[in-house]
Amino acid sequence: MVCLLALLSEGVWADDLPNAPSAQENRLSSYDPAAMYLRPVRPAHEAKSAFQWKAAGTQTLALLAMEQSFRMLQKKTRDQLGGRFFPDWFACVENLHGWSDGDSLWTNYIGHPIHSSWAGYIEIQNDPAGRNLQFENSERYWMSRFRALGWAELYEVQWHLGPISEASIGHVGRRPTHTLGYVNIVSSAPGGLGLIVLQDWLDKHVVEPREARTRSLNRRRLYRMLFNPSRAVTNLFRGKKPWYRDYRPIGWVGSE
């Protein structure tokens, strides 16, 4: 919904784009499909610059706050807010056992991998060595995405067991119910990695060719959000528009 509103706020559908700069005014004119794939030249120091820990931490906390806020809309979460925070939290963590947590297949194997992909993309967009990479079968690509896997796994552990988790807020896992299992801790981050790789592949092999065949910025924006929704969400956490790409301009300068 947020992405759709952002798209609509940019204007109506248009192929003509009458306000677009001409090719003489801007070398990234949307009227030249080939020009949009001119890759920005990265500074020589960028690949060696440090991981942006502060920004990554801030964005991850923002993601955590958003997800916990949605949990507060659930009556079952609000009903379990009472009691003693630390003793009840520790008791819930100690009740972790078994594989299943009682949630549906959709929640365990689709919903949780999706939010793991959000955490993974937060790591990627704050990693100077990885954020400019498109899908490719190379060591640098896979090492980048495995670092995202590690970040997502840490997020999953915190989400289920940490101090701002389901176990501490809402006391998921409190006896006598059995609602805290290993399923999400083990499967969600690898599932999120699979979604990241799939969306990277789609961005390169499906979205990019379609962008080259249209002069409409709004269509290009829609393609990017439709085929890479996880990146669209995490772009918002760093103050970028949902369709932003570090490695590919969408059209003329200023249209991002």
C-alpha cells in the first residue's frame, strides 16, 4: 500500500512524459532506453569502505518497531502483556522446544521468510561491497548474500527470543500452550535468502529488459516494486523511494 501511494504521488500513467528533459539537456534521458543502463561510476574507495553499522542498526530497529506495532493490533498479544517482564520472558525462552510453533504453513514458510528478506536487504543496502551487485554467479555476489543471511538469522533469533521479541512482548511460548518452536529460527533466514536471490534474478532478467522497452517512468517504478517488493520496503527505511536502485538509474537525473 505504501509503495502504491508513493507511485501514485509521482503522477499519472504516461508514455509521453512531456516534462522530461531532452537528450541534449541530460545524458540519462528516458527517451533513450540504452542510456538508462549507463552504470554510475563508483568511487574507487567505495568497495573498501566500512559496513555502515549505525545505519543498518537504526533501520533494523525501525523494522522491528514496525513489526511489533502490528503485533499490538492482535488481541492475543495484548492479552499476554501483563505479568513480570524478565521472569516471564525467561520462562518463555526456556519453553522453546520441538519444531512446530502452532502457526500455519503460510505464516511459517511464507510470512517469516518475507520478513527475513527485509532484514537481509537492510544488510545489503548498508554494505558498500554488496549493494551495487546485481544477480550473478560469482564469489562476490554469493559472499554478499551470505552476509545478508547471517544478518537475517540474527534478526530471527532476536524476533523470537530476544529482549524485544515475541517471547518478551506478548509472552509467546508461555505455558501451558506450546507456541515457541524451532521452525522459524531454523527456516526463516534461509527462506529469506531464497527470496532475495529470486528477486535479484527477476530484477536483472525480467525488470531490466522491460524498463528498456518503455519510456514511462511510472511503468518502470511499478515493475521494480512488483518484482522486488522486499527491496521496495527496505528502501523506505533508508529514506529512499521504493523503486530506488543503487546500481541502475530509473531514467533522467532527478527522477529517483
